[in-house]
Amino acid sequence: MKRILLIALSVIAFTACTKKDNEDTKHPKELQGTWVYENSKLPDGKLFTEIITSKQMQCAKENKYIFYGEFFTSEEHTLKGDDCEKKKATVKYFVENSKLCLQGANGVVLKAYDIVSITPTQFIFKYDNEFKAFLRSQIPYDPTLKEKGYTIDDILNVTITYRKQ
């Protein structure tokens, strides 16, 4: 009888650990907190700062990602005229197979970011192909980038770094 009880307790303990471990992988502790934009590196190695205006870069430097529990808040700033326009959105998120996935209120899941690395101070990622398709339909292409020899695909294939605030 004691043996059966010991086996049952072992199974319960193992199951509890597995569930917790699974939650830790879906919402990694390393991601929790506020992250601020640091830089974007183009496929040719150039930094994004080398091809956009200083005002555009000033706006980008205000971008923040906030992870808390199972929620992700994005504060994106873009240049509109002479002002930085702020757009803020909060959705549920989870990490699966090194992809950061966003879940809308309607339950639709979008694979947004391919995680390159996460350290206690740095979060590096690329846009997932699914998210690139979405972005292509949403963002206007800046003709000055074409003059500098860049396509929309070059722009969407950046490696982006955020640092912990």
C-alpha cells in the first residue's frame, strides 16, 4: 500500500513540475519586464540608423515592449509629419519552438518573431515569415529606401535588438 501511495505521489509531483516547466517555456522569465529598442541590423550588416532620417530614428528609440505574465504590450512610435505617433496594443503571447506568438482577442494566433536570443539584458529577434506577410500589407514602402538600394524584403529581414530597461 505504501508503495502504491509513493508511486502516486511521484506521478503527481512529476506532473506538477512538467506543467510548471511548460508554463516557464511559454512565458519565459527572461522576457518579463520592459524592453526598449536598441538597434536593427540589415542583412548586409548596416544598421538601420544608416538608412533612415535622424527624426525617424528618434521615434524608433521610443519603442517599448512590455511582457508581464501572459501579456505583451507593444508601444510603437512612427514619424508622422514632424511628430512621433504612438500606437499601443496589448495581446496575449506565448513562446513555442523559438517563436514568439501573439494571440488576438479573437483567438487568432500570429507567429510574430523568430527569437535569435534572450539574455537577462538583451532580446534579439527577426520577423517571422507570417508576420512579414502581415507587415507587407500594412506598411507603406518609402521610395527613398529604394534609392539607397533596399527593397521591402531587405527592410523586413532585419535583426532587431531590444535591451532591458
